[in-house]
Amino acid sequence: MSFSITPLLLHSDIIPSNAREALRAAYLAPAEERTPHLESAARILHQEAALDCHDARELVGLDAGGCL
């Protein structure tokens, strides 16, 4: 069983709306098509919310090693 905070991020007003849209698209996409949406959300969080790149990637469920 895995724990995901994606539902929290999708409904949080402190997350930029375009990051929420990317997360929503990832959530709705088939598993093999999710990564680009998650990368987009991480990029937005890094740039607009001033999160560390590794933290932003981990927050959306990506490997922190592939920083933007």
C-alpha cells in the first residue's frame, strides 16, 4: 500500500493553479502517460513556489535524482 498526497495537492489553494492542472492531468492519464504531467507539475512548483527541485519532484511522486 502506498501513500499519496496528490489529492491534498489538487485541492490546496497554496499550490499554483497550473501545477494543480498538471497534477489533475497526471491523475487522469494512464500510468504510462503520467510522467510528463508530473514533471510539469514539479517544474512549476520549483519555479513558482520556490521549492527545491528535488523536493518538488519528490512531492509529486517522482525520483528526486532527475532534477529539472
